[in-house]
Amino acid sequence: MGFFDRLKAGLAKTKQAFLGRVDDLLKSFVRIDEDLFDELEELLITSDVGVEATEYILDELREQVRDERIKQPDDVREALHGILRELIGESDVLHLDTSPSVILVIGVNGVGKTTSIGKIAANLKQEGKKVLVAAADTFRAAAAEQLAVWCERAGVDLIRQGAGADPASVVFDAINAAKSRKADVLIVDTAGRLHNKKNLMDELAKINRVISRELPDAARETLLVLDATTGQNAVMQAREFKNAADITGLILTKLDGSAKGGIVFSIRRDLALPVKFIGVGEKIEDMRPFDPDEFVDALFER
């Protein structure tokens, strides 16, 4: 099964909760009127598309219906497809222009941060890059052990210290290792203690100072991992982390277990943050760079 087929399967719950209800709604209306838009508004919000994104979508849809004199349900569906595709914007790949480049990965416990690092490492290795991983989440019990398992699966090396070690010290060691081993990418696992933003900011600032000092010209990405099953809670997390860190993109996990894939549109509209990776399963190949066309097509395909 190719990734598009896995994506379609993974988005089945979202598709049924969202597009399935859209199709049922369109079939129940003889005329395209304001009552239809009211029903569609409720449907979008309850599908975790978010209030701001929903208002934008409906404004655009009203304009198209009026300007193009749309009267048929299938034409409304097609217009909605185009609006959602435009809302997501173009794909934004990782910017890894230097050797080594650095990827900082943040996120609260339980969102799939460790597994995401392993899967991204495998993805980059498959592209021919030499990848090194730093276990700088030293505060969570067994974090390094779990990361070691995923690094072994991905076939990449892990730099670690003992539990409770200074995260910036781990990063310093990892940078030296990346230089000596001529790594293309260094992925850094960081602790995500959202309940204490000051500690989070202080820790990330310290890590960033080490990177700036030791790799002043390195390309950097700061990726936030979000659990799609949590819906609007994930959007709230993204907002909080955006205030605490210079996030360059998102990793959206567990789309296969969620009917809340609509948060992709909410995040894009509310926070203007690009989704860079999506995960639709447990296997190491079940995460890959986010393709907006693929995502929307998988939602709308009959």
C-alpha cells in the first residue's frame, strides 16, 4: 500500500466526520441559501476546523456561490475543495541547507515526539543524509531509552548522557559528534514542560545559545509535535508554544486515530504555522513530509 492509500485510510475518520456530513448536508438542501451556510458553519466548527478558519471558509464560499451563481450541491462541494486547498497554502519543506543542519523537536509528553524523531530520522536517511540524534530530554524517565529504540530502527546514531544531565551539555556533545562524523542533520529531542513556560523558555534559550556558538551558520528548524486526536486542545498547545519558542513548523501525529483532522485548517488560519510532517500509523514509514494537495484530495476523494 502506497502512502497516499495509507493517508486515505488514515483520514477515514476525519473524512466521515467532515466530508461525509458535508455530503449529507448538501443532499438535504434544495436551494443554496443562508440556512445551508448556518448548518455548514456548525458542521465545520464541530469538525475542529476552528472559528476563525470557519468564518474565512464561509465568506469565501458565499462569494463564490454569488459570483459564479452556483446552484448545484456538487458545485458547492468543488468550491469547498478549492477553498480548503487554498487555505492550507503551499508545502513548506525542511530547510536543511548546511551540514550539519539542526532540527529542534519540542512537544508535551504523550504526543508522539520520540516516535516522530525516529520516523523523521529514517525519512532523512532514506534521502541519503547522515543523521545524528541528541537525547536532550533528560528530565523524563526512560526518554533516552525510548529514543534509542527508534534510532536503532532508523539506523542512526544517538548521543546521550545520564538521566538528569544538563540538556545543553548533551547538545554540546552532539554538535561535536556531528562535526567529527560529518553528519548532515542533527535532530535534538527537547523536554516540553508546557505547564512551566519560564523553564521551557530558559532551557530552549540555553540550547539555542550553544547551537549559535558552536554552529553559528547552521540552518535550523524548530518543530512542534501535536497529537491530532486532541483537536482544538492541540491548537491551544501550538499557540502557547508559539509564544515560548520560535517555531518553524508542525508535526501532526496520530491522524489515523482521529476524526479531528480539521485542525490542519485551524492551525494554518489561526497561527500561520506550516505543517511539515504528518503521521498516519505506527510503522516507521507512516510519517512523511506534508503534501497539501495529497491531504485535501484524500479528504475529498469519493
